[in-house]
Amino acid sequence: MTAQGFELGLNSFGEVATDAGGTLSDAETVRLIVEEAKLAEAVGLDVFSIGEHYRRGHNDSATPVLLAAIATATERIRLGTSVTVLSTNDPVRLYHEFSTLDAVSNGRAQLVLGRASATDSFPLFGYDLADYEELFEEKLDLFMRLQREETVTWSGKFRPPLVEQQLHPRMPPGGIPTWIGVGGSPNSVVRAARYDLPLMLAIIGGRPQRFAGHVELYHRTLEQLGHARRPVAQHSLGMVADTDEEALETWWTYWQPLVAQLAAERGFYKPTRERYLQEVDSGALFVGSPETVARKIATMARDLRLSRFDLKYDVLNLPREARARTIELLGREVAPRVKQLLTKEPTHV
Amino acid sequence: MSDLVFGLDTFGDVPQDDSGTPVSDARAIRQVVDEAVLAEDTGVDVIALGEHHRPEFAISTPETVLAGIATRTDRIRLGSGVTVLSSDDPVRVFQRFSTVDALSNGRAEVILGRGSFTESFPLFGYDLSDYDVLFEEKIELFAKLLEEKPVTWSGTKRAPLDNADVFPKTESGHLTTWVGVGGTPQSVIRTAQYGFPLMIAIIGGTPERFAPYIDLYQRATDKFGTTAHPVGMHSPGFIADTDEEARELHWPHYRVIRDRIGALRGWPPIRKEEYEAEIEHGSLYIGSPETVARKMARAIKALGVGRFDLIYTTGAQPISARLRAVELYGSKVVPMVRDILAG
């Protein structure tokens, strides 16, 4: 990977922002995200991606609809997902939505498919968590066939069969860029290689370097299967502010209560100040001044042989000014600095 | 009659470029976005996009296209026409439309229907023999979701919901929802029962024969104690500078698509005389702005509707002709209809 080809993106989970102490409504947050994507394009970032969640405070339940609105408000930035919960979606509907997005955006649509770390979509759409693995495998098979073949006849366990179906609007031949998002399961890494799809590592806690083995496994499997090298990307959380202190204090204020709640729900570690500082220093939080964040991204790019890094910039109730500042600094200062650092000391790829 | 609402509807027919070559599906979708922007500029009130799953039509997910229109417009209302609720999930439909509503500052309008085409049933794995029960159950769930509170529901065609809260919430607290019907009295009564506004698809024959349905809607709302909203009608047509030009730009494309769909439904090929009779007395609104305006005014008056939507695209009509039709509809036809009805 050349330094010039290194890509920086932003991820939003549709989280509600605050403004002068007041909380924005769901609808105001939806419109704010469109504005943030426009800002991301204006400051030169490469990709803007939106997640898919089904809980209060998140407004990204209809990801392709949100992205389509951004599509006609921008010209260049690529539009993706972080991640699309394939397991509880219908691959046929997804094809429709993403081929339409690709049309509206003049070919800028892409997506990351995942099994999701939040499981709210399973009861909401009537799926059984016991089928977690099988659902993903079967739906990935169908979704990739819909993208790669003109007319599809298919049958499986979780969806009614298709007989010589051709979907409209058509995607470009071969489909649109499709990544596999993985959270740590080696099986998922091997699956991405099997389908010859690029890999997005979701690293939301701990030392990112522990994923080096996954990256190695991915490249080795691609090679064994006779596929060409494919890009690897990282998604992590964080914020950029003018100084390290400002970033540290602001992020802690909004991140701490959220993680405390998640810790209770999912049994994560408790967010003590000490653990927090450790995450920022050597873990998966990218919080700091432009120089600090740039150095950390460049280090990961080398250690994990990345060609793309996505920063998830929204966290529940974070003031809109802080969100905007992250986007501006990421585009104007972090991106050029990362490229400079990678030019001086290139990655292994 | 000043509060009459005028709309343009399309299913995203794939047009041809000026050299007569059909454009790509993707280009067909961008064309609809451009036409919606033009419709707003010329003063049209609503653009409504229908969901189809056939090669002639590029729109299979209306909301994704409407979202693209939302950020390029300020005023025009953004509707579906129709969303095939029977083969969709009401939870997803709500999420998609409440997102469009947010993006457009409250301009989203969903029209729920059973669809006159049935391709979505095998595509999404539904049985046509469940046509009625699917719509019945799903509209019940959708009506609950519209309250924007946690929903507990169970039925036979979808997994149950237990205190499920769905986001994003709308700013107004209510997503505008219509029901589109084609001519089934039971559908009219159901619409009245839920207190939804009624959109009647009149795609052939004299519009007057739908007067009993409107009467039925009003009587049924009385009986249920719900509100009788102004009724809308949706019919196909085309506008050009002269009557001759409009027919020349419409007939060859209409004939192809009418016979292709007719073959599926067991209709004999259409004859030119039938076509002309439909323009004279039936439900094709084709001609110069004056001709179309007079015909629309007559139908609006005869049925007492509060909204008229013209399906303005037919088959592979050229892009330039479509743009001209949109322009003439907003800038000439609509003001003429208003004048005729005021005078």
C-alpha cells in the first residue's frame, strides 16, 4: 500500500447529538449526519459510512435511505455502511437498496457486511440468535450471487427460494465494493478470504496489534485459494480535538456513561479512568490532538498492513461542535499527516 | 378549491436517450431525481414513486430514491405510490419512511397498497392466496407503529413484537399515511376504518364510475367515527405542446408496455381506436396542456377529489419528452385546472 493510496473514512452509528446543552431530536440528528457527511467531503475524506442499529438514541435503522440523501448532497465521497447486519436483512431487499444507492450516487456505493455486535435486530425481525452463524453464511452466499450473477436461482433454509430472478435496478456488472466486517472470529476472517472480499476489522477495545494474527491468516488464506491480495481496513472509535487534553476530557465525559451501561448489558470491563487512559495510549481508542491520532493511525497501518482506517466519531450526546471539529481535523490535519508518516516509513504491504 | 393538491407519479420507467437507446437502470433513477427537482421548480405539490419488480421499471425501493430527492428539494412532498405493504415488513417500512421524513423536514407520505402487480410475492416468498390476510395484518401493525410508542403485537404473517420501540421518531409525531385502492370495496372500508386518507388508482374507464367508492368511503368513516379525509385519484397520462405531439410521444411506448402487461393478465392487444376512446372518455390524460387540464378539471369536479396525481411516464419515452411533460404539468396544466375549477 502506498501512502498516497491510504484511505481515511468516518463512521456514524446515527447517534443523537447535543447542541448548547439541549438534545437534538431523532430527525434533527438525521439531518445533522447529512451535514457531517458534506463536511467530510469538503475536508477531503474518502469514505462516509453509517451503521445499522435498532435502539433509542440511534437513528441509523434505514442506512441506505440516509446514504441516498447524502448521495445527492455530495459528489465525490464514497458511501458505505459500518456495518450492514446481513443476518437479519433480506439479501434481495439489500440488493435493491444498494443498487438504488449506487445509481443515485453515480457509482459511489459500497458496504461492509457483518453479523453485528448488537443483537437488537434479531427479536425485532423475528430471527433466532441460535442461527447467528448459519444465517450469515447463507445470506452472504445469496447476496454475493445476486451481485455476481445476472439471473439467480437459489434455495436455502432461512429465506424462500428464488427461481430465475433478475433484480432491478441492476448494479454494475460484478456488483459494488463489498467488505466483510469481523470482530475477532477467525472463522469470519477465513470466510472473507473464501468469498474473495476485503476485510474490515472492527477493533473497539484492547491492543489492535493482537489482530496481526488475523491479518496474517487472511492473507495466507487468500493466497492458498489463489486469490489476489485484498485490502484490510480498521474501524475504531475516537475523536480529534485541538489538544490531547481537550480530546481526552470531552470523550471521557460522553464515552464513560455509555460504556458503563454497555458493560452492564454485555459484561465488558468497567470504564475506569485508568483503563480509559490505557485504551487511549496503547489500545483501540483514537482520542487526541491531530498529531497524536495521526501517529497512532500510522502505527496501526504498519503493524496491521492496513490500507484504510475508519474513525467512528459519534458517541451518544456528544456536542455537535465536537463532532464537527473531529471531522475537520481528521480531514485537514490527520489525513495529510498520516500520509506523510507512511511515506517516510512505508507499511509492509 | 385552492387547497387542491397536484402530484406527479412514476414507477421509474426506463427511458431512452435522444438517439433512441434505452438508458441504464441507474440513469433511469437519476432521471427521476432530476424530474422531481424540476417538478418542485414548476410548482408541483407531490412526487410519488411506485414500487415495482419488473425490468421495465427501475424503482424497486421508492424511499431510497425519495431520500435522494429530499436533499435536493425544499418544498415538494415525497410519497410512494404505492408501497407494497403485503410483501414488505411494516417495521422496516416505518423506519425507511420516518428517515425520509427526517431528511425532508416532514415531507414524507407513504401510500400503502396491495399492488396491482404480483411480482413481489414470489420474490419475497409470499403466497398470493394470502393476499388479503397479509395486507389486513400488516396494515394493523403499521397503524400501531404510527402511534410511535412501544408496540406489542402478534399475527400469523410476521414474528411477534414485544414492547418494541422503533426509531427514528418523527418530529410531528405522525407519519402521513394513505391507502391506495384499485377498486375493491373492502379495501375502501378498511381505509375508512383506520381513518387513513384514500387514494384511488383509476387506470381505465370513465372516472365517474368511481363515485360510489368515494361515497362508500365517506359513509364508512361516518359509521366508524373516523375522519373522512379529502380523497385522491391517480391516473396515467402525458402532456406535450400539442395534442398530436402528445399522442405521437405516448402511443408507441404505451402500446408496447400495455400489450406486454396485458399478455400477462390475459388482455387482447390494444387497438388504436380503444386508445383514442380512452383519451376521449376514459382515464388517459393525454394531450396539450389545455386538453389535459380540461379533462382533469372534469374528473376532479365529478368525483369531488382533493388531490390528483398524474402518472407521467410510460415505457421507453425519451428523456427530453418527459422533462417537457413535467414542465408543462407544473407551469401550465395545474394553474389551468385551478382556474377552470375557480371559474
